[in-house]
Amino acid sequence: MGLSKRTIKQLLRRIGLLGVAERLYFNARAASPDVLRREWAFIRGAIADDGAPLPPGKLVFDVIACRWRAVYLDSGSEIVDDMVDVLRSAGVDPAMWSPADQVLDFGCGCGRLIRQFRTHSPAALHGTDYNPDLIAWCAENLAFARFDVNALSPPLAYPDSSFRFVYARSVFTHLDDSLFDAWVAEMRRVVSIGGWLYVTMHGDRLANALDGAQRARYDDGQLVVTYASVAGENLCATYGNRPFVERTFVAAGFELVEFRPGRANSHLRQDIYVFKRLD
Ligand SMILES: C[S@@+](CC[C@H](N)C(=O)[O-])C[C@H]1O[C@@H](n2cnc3c(N)ncnc32)[C@H](O)[C@@H]1O
């Protein structure tokens, strides 16, 4: 009798090898002939179509659990195209903003999204992350934006109401309970009144990775955190259903203006929320 995928995962988790196994799996699965051909070209000095430098494979791996730069570029483009589409559905058009408008990429990693977002908006761009290695690379190589390091817990270095738009893609998905609440409040502080917040969450499409007890808590509208001892790292995976996420952000002073559930596409599997900051 063969072992089910869930049983294998539980075994690997129990012996502490789930994270390693998942990373090997993601790299192998993404290594199509085209991805490998482009990686080889980048190694030999080819530049990205957008002209900006490419991070080393190790940094890409640390952020998206896959070291291929073609995946970093293609997934970033796909995610940001989708983000702009979601914003437009909410009646928000970043192309209409001016250079006086400030936009923050919270948990910007090694710039996968910010380098794409700049083609969609003339706004002034900022990125922040708690990993100093990622920010050092961004600050040295992505001259079109300003970058800062923050601590694992708030606050950010910015004054109240600094940003017309903040996006946090795949960041709240790696926080434990107390960090989650603290960062929701911090988002409320730095988004301007009437400004917008885009966040993503592991939702229904991904909740089948949870075991029975975790799934029951998820279905009950509670936050479920795995590997909480490494909060902030990708290994810590956090799940919350729509009622939980909506209730939490609304309680902090946001209004939900757009929701897009996770899709089958491997880069768009997280649930997407666009909130508007109320007074
Ligand atoms: C899965 S990666 C996503 C990176 C980026 N948003 C993207 O989509 O390419 C998660 C990122 O969140 C960052 N992160 C986790 N906890 C954070 C925190 N408390 N403050 C700032 N960044 C954080 C990590 O360092 C990492 O770069």
C-alpha cells in the first residue's frame, strides 16, 4: 500500500526534513528546459529584459524557495500584473498616481515585485524587509527605489500615514499570532487615510496541507501557524480563512474592497485582499 502525500509530509515534518524536501521539490519541479537555458544565459552575463541587475541564485532561493532567476522574473511579472488587475477591479489605478505618491513593498525580499511594479506606476517606491542581506542587495542594485531594514516586530521607520499604497505579498503568510496582530496595526498606522493595502494569505486553496486539528481551527476562523518558532522565515507557514482575515483587518480600521481567492496557477495560489484605510 503506497503512502499518501499527506502521510509523507507528516513523516518529513516529524523528522524535521519537510522544509528541505519541499525546497528540493520546488527547484526540481520548476527546472524546465527553458528555465535552465535562461539560467545558463544569466550565468554567462545575459541581463534581464528590464535592464536591472539580477540577484544571485542564493538570495532568490531564500525568498521564493527556488533559485532560478527566470522564475523570479516570470513569477514577479505575473503576480504584479495580477495585483494591478485586482487594484483596477477595486477602482484604483496606480498608473494615475504621481511621483509625489509613496508606495511601500513590505517584505520586499530581493525585489521580485518592486522591479515589476515600477512599470505600472510613476509613484515613488520604497521597500522594506527584516532580512538585512536582501535589503543590502536591493539598496546596491535597484536604484529606482529606496530600501530600509526593519526588525521582525514593528515599528517601521516611516511616519504615520506615509503611504498611498502598501503591498505585502506572501509576508503575513509567515508570521506567528502576535506578529500578525502587531503588523496589522502597523499597516494601519503607515497607510494614509483613504489609502490602500494589498495582502495575501494562505487560504482555502492551500489549507489542505494542514492536519486534522489544524484544519478544524482554520475552518473555525482561527489563525493557524506552523513552525511558529521560526516566524518570519518561509518555513513558518500561516493560514487564515476569509472570515478570519477580513474580521482582523476590519477590526484594525480597514474596509475590505476586493477579494480574489487563490487560483490553481502555482504563483497565484494565495488569497488576495485589498483593503482601504478608513479614518
Ligand atoms: C516569501 S518571501 C516574499 C518576498 C516578496 N514579497 C516577494 O513576493 O517576492 C517573504 C518575505 O517576507 C520577509 N519578512 C518576513 N517577516 C518579515 C517582517 N516581520 N518584516 C519584514 N519582512 C518580513 C522575508 O524576509 C521575505 O523576504
